[in-house]
Amino acid sequence: MTRSFRFQPEPLDHALVDFNFGEKEFQPSAVALIMNESYTGCSLVIKTTIPLKVGSQIKTEVGRLGVLPAKIVWAKELAPSVVQVGIQFLD
């Protein structure tokens, strides 16, 4: 996998995350801190008790982007219920 150019998010930007990929309507259940972004994905820090596994699909609205389907490509537990994930946009 080729690593894309990373850039910092705009101040105060955040991501909304919907873990129910199969539902048509976007219903976010978590707010995430954007660590960095690229044109193909981003790194997020999420406080959640939902297990986030590599390969899982989610829907997200990152900063000023519209709602996009995404796939978790890596995950790292930072503290109990706090996970940093790398996601790849699917659209």
C-alpha cells in the first residue's frame, strides 16, 4: 500500500461516525478527533465501547466533506474505550 501525503485538519474540524454501515440513512453515534487527513483516508481518535476491527466498514463525515463510506485499515487502543483508527475512504 502506498502511503498518501498527509495534512493537518482545519482547527475545530471533527468527524462524525456511523458504525451501522448497512443502514441507508447516516445516523452518527460518535464524534471523532481528526489526527491527520489525506485524499484517500484519515486517522481518527474515537471514544467508543464498540469494538472496531480492521476490515469493518463505517460511514463518516470528516470535516467539511460529505458523508463517505470507509473501511478501517488499522486500529490501536490508546486507553480503555479510546481507539485510534486509520480509515480508507471507499468513494
